[in-house]
Amino acid sequence: MARFTDKVAIITGSSNGIGRATAVLLATDGAKVTITGRDAARLEETRQAILKAGISATNVNSVVADVTTAEGQDLLISSTLDKFGKINILINNAGANIPDSQGQTRTKCSIENLTKMFQLNLQSVVEMVQKVRPHLAKTRGEIVNISSIGAGPAAQPASPYYSSAKAALDQYSRCAAIDLISEGIRINVVQPGFVSTGFSTAARGLSADESVKFYDLMGSLPHCIPAGYCGQPDHLASVIAFLVDRKVSEYIVGQTIIADGGSSLVIGCHAPRQ
Ligand code: NDP
């Protein structure tokens, strides 16, 4: 029997990148999945990837929604319950380093930008956890929140608001993990390092080709990624799947797993290989 047979998962931010790879992996391993994002065309690409893996369309609930809105969150949950009858797994993966609308950078970015960054990377997660909690309590379910090595402790001067929101997400996750474990609900966190996705397209205004070149360059620099190559979405999907599989990770509660090819351990002066 596949490891997620009879499990129902909501994966936010699954119209691209890490969320898409996670949705395909969970569905391939037997889960019924709700996939979601704002971009209908990209979301359809995810649905097609799942169908191409041989999964029945009846196991996929595809919902175009903005996860920062109450309507979007409610639609995700109600459509999942309507189609599949329960929720076992919530993966709060949607996130972004949103550019400042006035073109400002670093600590000159506007308060409006700060608000948007926290709304997406922290508040929407808190809201989803509150709304899904009663359903997960019924199934003794799992939550994984996707943070970033940007959360610290190293400074991230190029993205102070994004990295602060992810740091807040980490501490919220630890607090919530202790609160919810009494209801049988586990919460854990994954912190990706550099992963070749649409993330830099959105954050840095790069084209898809430029984005691939950027990630390849990072992978070639040992002081950026000691492993010697940039992460791919599947590297993160397998870690997330481990954390939502109670059979193999049940005693891990409120922890953060870093999957970054070693980036967060490197101090520049110690990086060169010789
Ligand atoms: P992508 O840009 O490829 O994917 C981000 C996903 O989030 C998309 O599906 C996007 O969907 C969705 N999303 C963004 N804003 C919203 C919104 N308001 N409502 C609904 N969905 C939204 O990036 P990644 O796959 O890399 O990002 C996944 C997670 O990993 C994020 O939390 C990110 O912060 C984190 N991360 C990524 C790193 C990397 O190097 N790639 C490094 C560290 C952390 P759509 O555009 O269709 O709305």
C-alpha cells in the first residue's frame, strides 16, 4: 500500500516550484490532493503533471485562490471537504519575497511592502492553521510550514521584511506545535536554501532563463552552496513528505529541518575548497 493511501492533503502554493513537486509526490504515493495558487494556467500544469504520473483525476481538487484572503482560504477548505470528506495534511508552502511597488530596496522598502510580506508569509499560515485545526484534530493530522534559511540567524540585508516574516513563522510554528500536539496535530517546519523554482522570477524580476542561470551560478560557488549544485524542488518535496508521514517521523514535533546543501553553515572565509 502506498504511504499516503487514504490521506487528504492541502498543499498551498502548488501551482509552481516546491509546492508542485510536493503535490506530485504525495499524489503518486496515494494521497488525494488539493492543489492551489492564483495563476490558473500554472495550476493546470500541476494538475497535468499529476495526471501524467498516472493518478486519477478524482484524486485531484484544483482550486484557483489567493491564500491571503478569507474567501480563498474558506474555498480551499470547503472544496476539500466537499470532494474528499476530510483533511489529514496541511502544507503551508505559499510564500514569496514580494518586490516593493515603489522600487525601493533593503530597509527602504515601504510599510505597505512590510504588510504584504507578513500577510502572505505569516498571517495566511496562522489563518489556515486556525481554520483547518478542527478538521486535523479529527484525523490526528500533520502540518508542515515552509520557511527559509533566510529566517536567520545570519542577517539577510537584501530582504529584511521577507526574512523577518519567515523568522516569525518559525517561532509561531514552535508555539503552535506545542499548543496543537495536545489535540494530536503535529507541526514541523522545513527551511529550504537555494532551490531552482519561480521564486527568483518573482523576487528579482528575472526571466525564467535568467533565473535558471542565477541558480546554476549559486550552485557553482562553494561559499554559497557547499554541496556544489543548486537544490531542485524534488529535494524539498521528499523532506516535506517525510515530515507528514507519521509512520516514519511521529516523534518529531515543532522542529525545523534545514535542506540547503550546506549554505547556512558556511562562513565566507571558510568556504574555498583546497
Ligand atoms: P515559487 O515562486 O516557484 O512558488 C511559490 C508558490 O506560492 C506559487 O505556487 C504561487 O502561486 C504561490 N503563491 C504566492 N503568493 C500567493 C498568494 N497570495 N496566494 C496563493 N498562492 C500564492 O517559489 P518556491 O516554490 O521556491 O516557494 C515555495 C516556498 O519556499 C515559499 O514559501 C518560499 O518562501 C520558500 N523558499 C524558497 C526558496 C527558493 O530558493 N526557491 C528558498 C527559501 C524558501 P501563484 O503565483 O499561482 O499564486
